Amino acid sequence: MYCRARFASRLASTTAAASFSPSACSRVSSPIASPSSASSVSFWNQRYRSLSFSSSLRSLRCSAPRLHWRSPESLRVLARTSVPVVERFHRRIATTASEHPFKGVMTSLPKPGGGEFGKFYSLPALNDPRIDRLPYSIRILLESAIRNCDNFQVTKDDVEKIIDWENTSPKQVEIPFKPARVLLQDFTGVPAVVDLASMRDAMKNLGNDPKKINPLVPVDLVIDHSVQVDVARSENAVQENMELEFKRNKERFAFLKWGSSAFHNMLVVPPGSGIVHQVNLEYLGRVVFNSDGMLYPDSVVGTDSHTTMIDGLGVAGWGVGGIEAEAAMLGQPMSMVLPGVVGFKLSGKLRDGVMATDLVLTVTQMLRKHGVVGKFVEFYGEGMGELSLADRATIANMSPEYGATMGFFPVDHVTLQYLKLTGRSDETVSMIEAYLRANKMFVDYNEPQQERAYSSYLQLDLAEVEPCISGPKRY
């Protein structure tokens, strides 16, 4: 209080000395009209000196004895004085969490042979007919909002905005979104790990436990962007290139290896394992999380624009900047505009001789012409059964090229077959199918399909796709 009083008194006196009079205002007009005049320069120099607060601010000193305002000791004093405030904040959060607004829709998911897979927030239990018309991609946003609703970071109003998507999305309303995990590659991931390590240093300097600093959501970091091809056309090319890669990046790799063991919730995939997006598709994608008995859909943000490749697996994911990724790692919700969704219906079957590449280029051309920037694209229709998951992942991977936030393929039998092919256990696949069916997020094209609402529609008969090439445009 003493410091504030001294600052206020000096600020008031300085402001009074620097106040303009009507005569001073009249003198201002002439310097602007003729800035080169000597009288104008002297006037502005004098006026600038009268407005300078530097001498007053330098004379201010805090009255706390033997404590410098930048010293760790002073920060500890400040931290101790703020403890009651922090405790009250934590009690408020704990109280809010214990009174979850949607605890009434939490239910159990039974196993076929008895017991249960876990518990989940049921969308059908809301008994709202608007949910049945929502695109599958929007249902993932809705489930996340319901599960994370604390009336603090995510409110019931945010949930209502998503449920009323047909009316709210054209109005460009904002919603918070908490992804289930974060995907990093080594170039953009190293700064994030450095920031976490710096936060641990700060915690240690404040006399607290540095091990409390950890990502609050699972973080997968794949080392794949540092590889170079120095040796080719040799039987030992792979091994020799790997050895050179480790020599060049020894310090970075050692730091990341330390991070993988020092931080909880962080998995580092070592060099030589493959491209980040393929590793994400084949190994890291959960489709459905089972976290301590709580089931929820997998969703991911990554520090690479082609994170959208995972959309082919029925996992909502897209690329973000490093700051957004770090905020998500620390449990902060992302603020995003509730997107429109373009429904892309596929029918028919590709003709002989027409490749998946031809389909990808055709779809990209159609979406560019339609205009999908800032929107989701959701594929559906009986033609989906004719596309392998590799084809779907390729189309989803092209989302940055046609401008969409993501190109989403809902989970169906093709997805489940791919999960088994890539080594997911039968129990895991059974849990994924049971959860998605129970929460109306699974597509079974052998059953009658309920009509869903989309912002706009496109349609493509696969039989009409022709062989094509991509190249520079001629005018």
C-alpha cells in the first residue's frame, strides 16, 4: 500500500506538471504546419521533457526491507501471500467438478461377456432430437464439451450452442474445445519440451516440487523431421543415414529422451520409426480412449498441417500452431468458431484402371471449387464401402490442399478391419465398436441411415472419376 501511495502521489504531481493549457494547445498547431522550424523543435523537446515519467519512476522504491522485487525470495513471499486465494480457487473448481452439470447422462458400457468396459457420457440420454441430425464430426465436439463442462472453462451455454449447430454455425459463434491429445514432431516439439523444462526450473527456484509440471493431456512426439539422405544405392544406406542422423542431432535427441522419462503423459517415438502421420495412423490413434474407466472419442491437434490424415480413421484432428498446442498440453481449451460442415456423398464404384490418386485429385478439385476454407468436410454414402482406409487417409491428408479444417470419415466396418490389421487387440476393437454404437457415432451401411443436416452438399459418383494428372495451371 505504501508503494502504491507513493506511486500515485508522484504520478499525480507529474501529470499536473505535464498538463496542457489552452495556450499550449494553440502553440501545437504551428509546429505541425512547419516541422522544420527551430522554435517548433525546441517546443516539442521542452514538452517531451515535461511529459517524461522516467525520473519519477526511477525514484520509486518498494518499502519491503532487504527484498529486491526481482529476487526469487521476493517471489516466494508473493507466492505465500497468494496461497489463500489459490486455495479458494481450487475449492471452487473442486466444488464445480463434483457438481457436473451432465452427471445425469453418465452411463456404463457393458461387455458382451459380463462386466463393463467403463463409463461414458451418453448423447442419446440427453433425449434431444437435434442431436440425431448433427454430423458425426460435430458430435465429437459435443461430447468433448459435455465431458469437460465445468461452467468455468466450458459452460452449459457452450454445450447448447453445439446442440443447436444448425442455427448457430451460420452465426460464427465461438466455442471452447479440449482435444483428447496433442501430436508433435521433433522440429516443433522441441520448443514445447523446452518450455516445460523451463517451467520446472521456475518451480524449483520458487521452492516447489518441479515434478508437478507435466502435460495434462497425452502428448505424442514423433522424431521424423531430422532425417537426411546422405547415402543411397547401398545395402547399408539406411543404417549409415541413421548413424549420421544421430551424430548431427545428438544434443536434441538426448534432450528429448530425457523428456520422455521426466514428464508424465508424454510419449517420444524414436528416430527411424516412420513418418509422424503414418505412425499416428497405425499405432498412436486410439479412436476411443479408455482413461481410468472413462470412455471418450479420440481427438487430436498437431503441430503439422497434415495432421488431418488421422481423419481417415474417424479421429477428429487438424493442425495448429505451437502456442495453441502448448496451451492444449496444459489443459487449456482452444477457442474456435463452430464450423460449418460440407456433406460429401459418395456413390458407385471406381472403374478398372482408375486409381485412388485420380479420386483424390477429383475430390480436391471439387472442394476447391465449392469453397471449404474454415469448414469441416464429412464424407458419407454407400460408396464409402468401396474405399480402403489408405484411400480415406489420402483424401483426409489433402485437407490443407483443398482448404478445409479437416476431411472426416466416420468410423465404420472398414475402420474396424484396419484397426485389427494394424495390431489392435480384439478386446480394444470390440470396446471401440460398442462405445461408438452406444453413443450414435458408428456408421453401419447395412442399416437404414438417418438423415443428417449439413451446411451444404456435394455428390460424386465414383464411376464417373477419370484418370487425371495434377500440374501447373495454364491461362
